[in-house]
Amino acid sequence: MNEAPPNPPHDRLLELAHGYIERSLNSARIAELETLLSESEEARRVYVDFMHDHATLHWEQIGRDGERGDGIADEDIDEIEDISDYRYSRFPSLWQGFAAAALIALLSLLLLRPPAPAPTFATMKRTEAARWESGPLPTAEGARLGAGELFLVRGIATLDFDSGAEVILEAPARLTLVDAMNCVLTSGTAVAEVGESAEGFTIRTPSARVIDHGTRFAVNVHPVSGATQTQVFDGLVEVALPDGGKSLALRTGQRSVTEGGSLGAVSAAIEEATWTLPEGAEGPQEKNALTLTTAAPGGADAYTCSSETGGHDSETLLLLKNALGENGPHRKSYLRFDLSPIPPGTIAEARLELHFTPTGWGLASNLGDSGFTVYGIRDDRLDDWSGGELDWTTAPANDPDSGTALVAEKVTELGSFVLPRGIQSGSFGIHGEKLAAFLNADANRRASLVIVRDTSEVRGGGLVHAIASSRHVTLPPPALVLRLREDGTPAGVRVSGPR
């Protein structure tokens, strides 16, 4: 065959392309080929031309073998003076097909390879008597960690960030890992020791940013109000408001409490500072914090089921299922909260807390990661329903012909969350502006919510999820955790109902 002289800039590309055809490339060389193709349009053109030529020659050799009834000797190949003219004149459509095949091979290389694992930037160095709520990150000692949330229920856990920062988490605490230089402490206590290589390491909280300048310090976040207590044991930290703006410096032996948009004053450290609130104790801004539950007067919770369940019913659980097919035993759950102690428009922040617990019914392996959506019922006339079990055909705003649908004009979507496959217990829920706005706008001060499992089972007999109801013996009922605006707190309001 008459070949054009090699093009030096593409020698490596052609070498790798040939290896790809021969299936002789290891993972590193495949990655190199992928990089060359992704970075250069010219490289992609050369690759497609090469694959086209290879496919055409291969097909022509097979065709000549078939015509002659035997193999092609090496000397016969030399008699083909101009293969390009031959292929275009004899097979005018065949070369186009092989060009398409080459493009498919290229797309397969670039798009169908398994995705690279998520990057990691920290290690679970040590755990002591630790118990965790379910979450996306591994919690075994030595596990590599990437972005995601950790919820430590009991014990102590030590995390080493690749940047050189060490963070000790003390239960109960929620920590979200962002990258090697940033994390978010939502509640609880974290003690950080930061080396020189990690100067600038930042712990964010709902009310502050704590920025290291080479030190050992502790941060505590109140679980309801989000107030932040910072105490420096050695070195220097900067405490700033979440949106930037003002900041203050804390040095060895100093502390501050940041809350309500105020940095607070610098004061002397306390030897035995309060890091964990005893049950029932009031913390910062407790007068503006309120928890409502479905167990309180005026509250209620219930579920509804589309068909007979063979005895899989419960008086203490709120059941959820999106069965296979329209005739399966679908289940949706309902919550009602009495908002009468709270004037409209006074809720600054809102969070719905739901405690999941196993039912023992159905197979988790017949279900993937499970997505749930929470809806608010807009029609106040539908708030008058009783707890326990609701009739499927008359349940408020329910579409009885669907396992997941509700009557669209009667509800508004408030948020969603996901339970990873195999996780059946733990605290989950939603928070954000949509929930707060819905509660603020509720006219009759009785807020009804509907919870639907969006994810269907992949085979029949899939898992039934459950939330602890107000009648559960040991687990807390569904709860709205609210923070009220400072200028609109109802007089005398504390906590409604048991938790």
C-alpha cells in the first residue's frame, strides 16, 4: 500500500490507536489516548481517518479472500497500487459505514468508560466508641473520604485532611466535608489542630466562618439556633460572618460566641466550657427556637395504602412504598402540624426531621437508592383529617390512580431527600426557603404535608420504608424545627408537644 509519510506530531496518537485496535493497551495508555483525543480536534480527525483506513483494508482483504477462495499472500498485497482509489470506487458506501463505526469506537472510548471515582482528600484516622447515622461516606478506620456529610451520634472520630489539618469530631455532631481546606459544621463540636501546610483551613457554620492561622482550636454549633462558640487553645484564628464583612481575631486563651449576625465580644476562655447541651437545657437564642411535632395537640400523622398488604400494616409507623405497577400496594404518608402559636410570616428558618426505622418487609436488593419528595397541601379545606390510616380514595390531595402522584393544583413541592440503597434507619428530612415560605403563608395555621417515595422497586416484593409516627414507643415523632425572626417571636412560646 502507498502510505503518506508519517506525521511526527501524531506518531504517538497512531501508535496508541493501533494498540487500541489490537486490544493491547493498559489502563494508563487508554487514559493517554483519551486525553489526546479530548484536547485536539486535529487528533480526533487523524484518529477517525486511521480507523476508517484500517476498517476498509480489513474488509477488502476479507472480500478478496472470499472471491479467490483462499488467503492473500504477502506479495499480492504489493500489487494494490492505490488502495484509496479502489476503496472509493468499488465500495462507495462501505467506507462511510466504517467511518461511522470509527466514530462509534471513538465515542465508546470517550463516553462509555466507567466514570473515574470521586476524588478523596481526607482519611478516617481513628474512631472511638463511635456510632454513625446513615450517610454517603464510609466510616471505617482508614477509609478515604471525599465530599459528603458525616453524622456522629455517639463517640469520637478523628479525621486527617490531606492539607495537614486534623479534626476531632465529638458526638453528637454533623460535619460536611467540602475539600482539603474546607468543611461545614452544622451542629456539635469539632476540635481542629492545623499544621503550617494547611494555614487558612476553614470551618464554616450556620452563623460564622472560623479561619485558621496555624493553631489548635474548638468550634461548637448550637443544634437549633446555629450559634457558634469558638475557643482558641494555641495560636490564632479569625472569626468572620458567613457573608464576609466584619471579622475578629482570637488568640491563645480567648473565645467568642457568634449569633444573630453579630460577632460578639472577645472574652477569656473557659476552662470547662459548655460544649454539649444537656437535655432540656436552653442555649443561645432558645427564645427564638421552636420545635413542633405531630404528637402535639392539633398535630396528626397517618399513612394510606392502595390495596391489601397481607397484614403488613402498622399503628406506630408511617409507611412508604412505590410498588411495581399500578396495582401494587403503594403507600404515602401524611403529617399535620399546629402552627397556631406562630403568627404568619415570622418563621426565618424551617427544617422537617423524620426518623426512619426498618419494617422487615420486602427486599432492599429489589430497590436502588430511594428518593422521597415532601409536598405541602395548599387547600386549607383538606387539613381536617384523622390520624392512623387514611382511605386511599379519599386521602387529602391523593391521586388514587398512581403510586406517587398527587392532585397537582392542591399541593406544592417543598423539597426532596435520598436514602442510599440498603439504608433503612436514621434521621432524614428537608429544609430551606420553600418549606419556611409554605409555613409562613398557611392561612388556617394547620400545615398538612405529604411524603411520597418517588423511586419504584425494580422487581416485585421490594422494601417498605417507614418513619416513626407520634405513636412510636421509643423514636421521636416527625418534627418541624423552626427558628423565628427576632422581631416576631410570639410571647411565651416554647416547645409544643413531646419530642
